[in-house]
Amino acid sequence: MEYVIEMLNITKEFPGIIANDDITLQVKQGEIHALLGENGAGKSTLMSVLFGLYQPEKGMIKIKGEEVKIKNPNEANRYAIGMVHQHFKLVHNFTVLENIVLGVEETNKGIIKLENARKKVLDLSHRYHLNVDPDALISDITVGMQQRVEILKMLFRDNEILIFDEPTAVLTPQEISELMKIMKELVREGKSIIFITHKLNEIKEVADRCTILRKGRYIDTVDVASTSKEELSEMMVGRKVNLTVEKQEASPQQTILKVDHLSYRPVHAHKNVLTNISFEARAGEIVCIAGIDGNGQTELVYALTGMIEATEGKVFLKDKDISKESVRQRALDGMAHIPEDRHKHGLILDYNLSENLILKNYFDEAHQKHGFINFKRMKEDALRLIDKFDIRSGQQDKTIVRSMSGGNQQKAIVAREIDTNADLLIAVQPTRGLDVGAIEYIHKQLIEQRDQGKAVLLVSLELDEVMNVSDRILVMYEGEIVANLNPKEITTQELGLYMAGSKRGEGL
Ligand SMILES: Nc1ncnc2c1ncn2[C@@H]1O[C@H](COP(=O)(O)OP(=O)(O)OP(=O)(O)O)[C@@H](O)[C@H]1O
Ligand SMILES: [Mg+2]
């Protein structure tokens, strides 16, 4: 039998939208099969159908030629199907090991036995170079590590068909290349992988075949080696996409953000997470903070936006000392922030889209009177932003944000923040999880903000983005800024050396 998995003519509807409209996906044994499509095209929905989270209205699923009904994820597991979700499903106050065994615990007289599990986890972790600490709490480990825990969960259950829903969106370039190796190793051992990603380079690198979806419909399944990136993106978006960023030379003006000898040491920590950070971002320039994940970028942004208080040093916004200001006051002073963690800090998932779009200004005069929200205004704002930023969902402004596709949630945040028209836009991984068409659009928006005389502070792990979008690059390494570079004067390789700490800029 050629196919391990066949999803035939699958249709799945949600209120106001047909998420999957007669989609067919056939996966061969031992292949990496990419699933490509715009934000909201229906990829995660299709995978949730395969994983038993949703029941399709129409269509059938065959495993090795035999029709099956997958009623829930436990049944999917019994068919050896495992899934790493786009937004992880881990219990944050459990340890790594507890999360991995959850649901398949070995017990003795009602007591959970973890010793065998621990051994198996350590073996798997070692074998696939996952490097996880079984006793760490999920809430204490990085997103990249959390993902490895999700991978271990599948391996621990001996799953044969592995679904990766945008695994690389949250990873650093180094972690991505490690994941690619892991994936290749897994298929070499006979496992089959369905791989969702928006990054065409990754598809070219690991995938054998690729199925393309657009607006809930099946477009084609192609052989990856004989299809160019341009062809892939055109099939997916339905038009030609410019994969390079076009912009004029920057002409920086007055200083908007000034960071002055900022240091941060968490309570009880033995060393600084940020050490003596000083830099400026001026009107009309895009300054990028580059670095490998975990070198203090997150804390720097927290300190700038008021989510933590720096231990030493000051932050000025247009000459005003904002070091002690609240998050809201900083926003009112002219700071917009696209946060790194969209679920934790960017959205209220159980609010609808229009409510989320006014989170930054519901309290101002235009949006409320005597404590009552101006619903007419709220709806107008929402519809305008939905249209301008092409935010797709089932029920427009009334859609509960939790039900929106990951990329469209991100677009909602970007729309809200850019719309505040702030002098400083701090954008952390703004294109994470976006499709190529949306990335093109967001990059244009960042450049437009710059050209309108705003200062943009872009924090990105994506080397291409760093090199193509920024006017100046500050590299962070172990909590310090170790280089101030002109992207035109360096190569990606050199940038990599600074990021790895093996090179340091002068005069810093
Ligand atoms: N539980 C749900 N309730 C209502 N609508 C939903 C639900 N899940 C998905 N949708 C809608 O179905 C459509 C497809 O969503 P899906 O998450 O499958 O997209 P996707 O291809 O994975 O996109 P992305 O690349 O942004 O992750 C979207 O318009 C989304 O709003
Ligand atoms: Mg998705």
C-alpha cells in the first residue's frame, strides 16, 4: 500500500466559514509531506480532523487503505498518529516528564511510576539530541524547549504518523536546522511526517511532496524538488509574491527612544540578564535587535515596555524619562508593542475581534462615554482594520479570537498596534507564523511606519528579516549589545558570528 494516510474529500464547516471544502490529502509511507497555505487556509483544521479533534461533515479517512473513524485524540494515538500543535498543549505547572507521560502513566496500586518513563525519555532525548531536562517545570523553559517536549510526547507514544503544525514558527535558526535533522532522521526510520510551515526554504530543504490549500480548497499536490519557491507561493496565494523587500535609504531624524545603561537582574538571580545596555532609535529608522533566542532580548523588551522594572539605568521616550511609568502610560506616551507571545500578552482570547482591536484605546474619549463603550465606533474601527490588514475569520468583528487561525491572530495584533500611530513601534517577531503574502504586507507596513517618521525597533530571530528589513542591527549576546552593524556592510555569515558570541564590534 502506497499511502499510510488518505484524507478524502474532507469538508469541515464552522459558523460563517467552510474551513475545509472537499480537501484531499494523501501521505506516503516514509515521506515528509508539506502542507502549505495562507493564514486561515484550513491547514490546522484539516490536521485537527486527522487527529480526531473535529469530526468532518463529509469525507473519509483511510489508514493503510482501510477506512477509519477517528473520534478523539486517544483514538488517533491508537492509530499511531501524533501531533505537535501550533499552540502547544502543555500543563505549565507540571514538569517535562509529567507532561510527557500524561494520559499514558504507568501506575502501581494507584501510584504513578515514573522511573521507566524517565529512562525512556532520557534515551529518546539523547538519541534525537533534544537535550531536555525531565524535571524542569514547563513554565520555566523556553518555547523552543516546550516544543521538544511535544515532540518527545509523540516519540514516547511510539507514534508513526507525526503531524507538525508550524513547528518552526517559534524556533531560532539553529533550532530549526536541528529540527530538520530530527525530522529527516525520523522518516529514515520509517515514520511519516506531515509538516506545516510558511517557510518555503524549509519545504525545499526537507519535504518530498507538498499539498497546497487556498481558502479552504485543495489546489494541488506537487513534487517539491521540481517546483520552485516562486511557483509554490503563487499556487498558495493565487498571485505573484515579491519575496524580496524593497525600500529606500533611511534618513534618521531626532532620537525617539534612548536607552541609557540599562541593566536587569531578576530577584534572587546570581547574574545579570541585561548588562549595561545603551542605544538609541531615531525617527525614520528601523533598528533591529538580532540575536539567538534567550540572550536577553525578551527582558530588554519587557524593560522598555514596562513589563519589568530594570535594576539600573533609564529609558527615555522623546526625552521623557519613562523608566518608572506603567505599561499603559508608556503606550499613551507613544509606544506601540507587538509582543513576542501573542497569546499571553497580545490578545484576550475569549474576547471577540473588535474588542481585541480596541484594547489600547477603549478608555479614550472617542471609544467611551461615562464608562460605556461606544459600540458603533468599536465596530467601525474593527471593520476598517479587518479590511486594511486582511484579517480573515468566520464572523468578522464578532469572531472570538480563540477560534481564529494563528496567523490571523497575529495580523490582528499588528493591525491594532500600527493603528495607534505611535512614535515608537516595538515589533517582536512580527511576522512569526505569517504566510508569505502577509509577511510581504507587514514588512511594507514597517517600512511605511519608518518613512512616516516613526522609529521602529524590530526584534527578530529571523536572519533574512534582520538583513532585509533593518537599517541598523544591534546584536545581543548574553545580555549585552556586542555589535552595532550596517546590514549593507556585512554578510549573513558574519552576522551569525556576532550572534554566536565569537566576534565583537568595536567601540562598544
Ligand atoms: N474552532 C473554530 N471555530 C470557528 N472557526 C474556526 C475554528 N477553527 C478554525 N476556524 C476558522 O477556520 C479557518 C481555517 O483556520 P485554520 O486554523 O485551519 O487555518 P490555518 O491554515 O491553520 O491558518 P494559519 O496559517 O494562520 O495557522 C479560519 O478562518 C478560522 O477562523
Ligand atoms: Mg494553523
